[in-house]
Amino acid sequence: MRFALALSSLAFALPAIAADVDFARDVRPILTKHCVRCHGTKKQEGGLRLDVRRLARVGGDTGPALVPGTAKGELLRRIVNTDDKLKMPPDGDPLTAEQVATLKAWAEQGAKWPDEFAGKEPADDHWAFKPVNRPESPRGAAHPVDAFVLAKLSDKGLSLAPEADRRSLFRRLHLDLTGLPPAPNEIAAFLKDTSANAYEKLVDKLLASPHFGERWGRHWLDLARFAESDGYENDNLRPEAYRFRDWVVRAFNDDVPFDRYTVEQLAGDLLPGATNEQKTATGFHRNTLWNSAASGDKEEFRTYAVKDRVETTGMAWMGLTLGCAKCHTHKYDPVAHREFYRLYAFFNQTDNTEVRLEGKAYIPVLREVKRDTHVHTRGNFLQKGEAVAPGTPAFLPPLKARGDSADRLDLARWLVDPAHPLTARVAVNRVWQHLFGEGIVRTPDNFGTNGTPPTHPELLDWLASEFVRLKWSRKALIKLVVMSATYKQSSARTAKLTAADPTNALFGRQNRFRVEAEIVRDLSLSVSGLLNPKLGGPSIVPPFPDGLLAQKFTAESLKMPGPDRHRRGIYIHVQRTLQHPTLAVFDAADGNGPCAKRDRSITPLQALALLNDPVFVECAAALGAQIRRGGDTTENRLRYGFELCLGRLPKDRELAILGELVAAQEKLGAKEEAVWFGVARTLMNLEEFTTRE
């Protein structure tokens, strides 16, 4: 109202302005003289920049600077304001009546800003914010992936490493695609298959395995900050949370296209005739923490959860760090404070609810509600600024709403629109990361201007465009990559490659790395014969070290089943404030926030866990018995155990060392069970056992 009165009071005094305001002649000089000192290249007070053509797209923290075609907007409001805290410019002489009239007329005439004066922001030139353009594959290789990689290597006088031996490839594929080791009889069958498509048949078989979904679903659960408790002080259980985990596993096994997979997780409840499965998918955002303490302010922690949903969506699908903008305009990426709350508005109109199943079971899901959204000044939910409607950052393609106001379904479809520059790039980079240990972009959680640029930008864009062409099939994308010579390379280092490319940024060899926490456990259970391959269902709680559980919980209070304790690691109950110590020591995600890339530490505690954790002690005993049954002589048993654990036969020197171990224990009078328990323990504690070559 004050703005309208201010303009109307000036109206009689404003001089006549030419019918057509010329930006270069009339407007640009005003902005340059009075505005760009605080709203230019070096500073953008309030998130507003006036030295480039961003005005009509993005305003500052307090609203749009201009609304082209009208006299509305923060810029015009401030230049006529007499309040010392609000007026612009803040010091010096105010704009003259003629200058105010010029800017007002320019705005009413559409705020035209010619291309030759548009200028450029860092974001305009940032590779990740530009449209994905499918590049031509370089010549020199039959497989497109190899062609792009070879083009970079040849610039350094390098070439691809030799192909890994068949045993190494066989084990690599098993660990990458299912997370389980191959059995000796499976290795033998593969080695005997000399057909031209033997490798491709293996890829297809592993992609069709129900264990594929367990392996790749775990990667997504890291991003979804999946856990089965509330977090905070009470950390109450969420006994039905496993249903979302199982939905993710099924979705991977069924190869649900990534666009549909996205829509169902963000807005499955809003789909016409939504099924319980589609509603279950919205459990993605039921994974937010919740403070159930009586002393907790419910509205405060509800807003925390909404902000978490914005930040997690930004990281999981766009590889952006949006959290800065909840308090102020982002310092590095073009996300204004106000724009964060426009994204916030999508999830602010959402509440937690449940869908009842037969009996007492239920599915934790989301539902749409009506709720107004305001900017939180400095991120404080108690300090409400202007009201905002759901919307997306202006540096990205515009969102098309189905109705008068956009909702989560519109947001989800916007994310998987092929015109979106980030979603496909981020998704294919993560696939590459899981198949090579490092992504093409080594900061998978930050594709913004402060992240690491891609080592192979053309390859990244080709894969992103190919992903869409493959109808968003993740299995097809994974097959495409693992069929390449780049994937099949040996991981062995050479002096020449190490000198030219010490971090293997050019992918001139495969990477060698320790498998994740859950897979360390799965490998031990599998080779010992103890693994329970059951898919889905309520989670398990493996034994905790004596006394640790009692610090906060008891086995009875967790009320989780015990008989299935030998199931895969993905089914271990995730308690936010009490992570299982063996998973923690091997760097598992804890569910307190989205995790785009796990750490891979090397500590003495890991060796101690492999020696002393109850499950590994059980596995060593069972594996020792397996090895004893695997041969009629010490040497044959050792060969069998070595192949069972490592997928290859021992070298003479390795065989001799293990033989010495057996002889030494026998000389000390150890019983046969103890002798082979010791051999099993040794094999399971080899670095190679927990390493993917």
C-alpha cells in the first residue's frame, strides 16, 4: 500500500517521458551510476545484480526486482521509498523525478534489455547449467565410451590399460552388480565358455538377478537418508520404514525407468488413481528426522523437515547444495534466498500420513495439504517475510504447472524433463562413480560453480543424452558402460600412467577400492555358506558388542527379529543415534543426511572388527568347515578356500605361506576345526578379500 501511495504521490510530479524508453540511452546510465556499486560483479546485495540481464528473471531476497509490463517490483518500490532502511540508493542523493519516471516507464514497457548489453554471470557460462547437447562420438573406437576416454588419453600420449584377466572380470562384475562373490563352480563354467558373447551373457544374468536390486538400491538409500528411527534425543523406532527400502529394491529389479522412479518418490500420492505402491514410494521424504520430545517445538521441527526435503531433492536429483540459500542468497550458485522458499513451498504443502494395509500394518507416506508459505528471514521460521508461491530457480528451465499453482507432481515432472540440464547428468555420473570408484564429476553432491568440473565433459553429456534415449533405463545404462573396454581394463598401475595421471582422472586403468560396509559382511556370509538370501521384509538387528546396546536401547526395546541375522547388510536396522559399530567402522551412511559418496577410510579398527565381530567369528568357523569339505589334502583344501574367497587360484608363494600356517597349528596340537578356522580367518582378513579389483 505504501508503495502504491508513493508512486501515486509522485505521479503528478513525474516529467513526461519519451514514448519508447531506450535501455542503452536512458536506463543503463542510471543503473551504472547509482546501482552497480552494490549490485554488480563484486557485490550483489540482497541477491540482486544489475550489471547483467538478470532482472526480469530473478529478484533479490525480498521479491522480484521488476514485473515487466507493470510498475510493480522491489526496484521501483525502493527508489521512491523515504525510509532510511529501505530507500535506494542508501546514501548519496536520491534519484531525480525524471530518473524515477524513466525506470517506471521502462518497466511498464516490458523492461526490454537488448542482447548486446545482457552481460554474463558465472552461472551463464557454467557447464552444468547449460542444456545437454549430444556430442558426436570421436573416432578411434567401436564403443562410444572408449572413444571419448581414448580421445583424452591420446592427448597425453597414453592408451587404455590391457583388459583384466577373465577371473578378475568375473569377480568385478559380481561385486559391482550384485555385491556377492562368484562360487568356484560358476567361475569354472565361465572360463570354459569361449563363445563371443560369454561376457555379455554374464552381464545380462547379473542384471536379472534379484540381488541386483539389493546392491544398487543401497546406493539410492544413501541419498534418501534412509533410516528406521526418528533421530534426535528420543530416536523412536519406525517399524514400517522398511517398506520404502523394499520398494527401492523392487524398483531397481524391475528396472523402473528413472523418470517414473523420480515422479513416484516425489509425488506418487498425487498421481491419478495412485496405488499403494506409488504411495509407498513417497517414503523417500518420510525419511526426514523428527523430534518427538515433549519439549520440542513441533512447528520448528516441521520446518526443519521441509527444509531437509528441499536440500535432499536438490542434492539427489540436481547435484546442488541448496542449504546456503535457506538463510541468504547462495554465495556461489544463482539460487536466491527467495527462490529457496519457492522450492520450500512445494513441500510445505505436505504432511506425513499413513496408508493402512490389512491388519495393523501401514505404509508411511505423504499427503497434500493447504498451507501458505513465507520466506524465513535469515532462515528463522519465526521471522516470516513475503508470501511466495511454489516455483523453481530462474537459471533453470521454467516449470509448467498443470493448474493455477504448481505442486509436487509438477516439480517431479520438471526434474525429469529432458530439457533440464542437471538431472540426467547427475544420474549418469553416479552410475559411473559406482562402476569406477570415482565419478566423471568427482563432487557428485555439487555440480554448482564451486564443484569439481567433469574430467570428460563430452562423455558426460553423451551418457546423459543416451540415458534419455534409452528411456531412462538404468539397467541399459549400466550394461552400456560395463560392456566398454574402459570398464574391462586392468586396475594395475604402470609407472608411465602414474607419472602422467597420478589420480587416474583420465581413466587409463580401472580403479581398485574396498567394497562398502554392507558388502564386507555379505562377502563373509556368502563364502561361509551362512548367507540367507531372503529378499525384503522387516529389518534385522545383528548382535552388538556387550554393553553397547544397553547404553540407549535393549534388544527387547528394538523389537526386531533375530532368527534372520544372516541376511544381507541392506536389511540391517538403521538406528540414527546408534549405528551398528561394524557398519560404522567401514564408513556406512548413518541416515542423518543424504550421502552422495561414502568415505573409504583405512583404520586398525577395521581389522579388529573382522577378527572379533560375532558375525565374522561365525563366518570363519563355517568357512573353515567349508574348506575342509572342499578337498582331500591340505593343498587341495587351500586351493579351494583361496578360490572361494578371492576368485582366483593361489600363487606358489601364497600356497606355501598358508601351508606353513597349517603345519604350525598342527604342530602346536590344534584340533582340525581350529586349524581350518585359523585358515578361514586369515583368508577373510586379506585386504584382497574386501577389495574390488
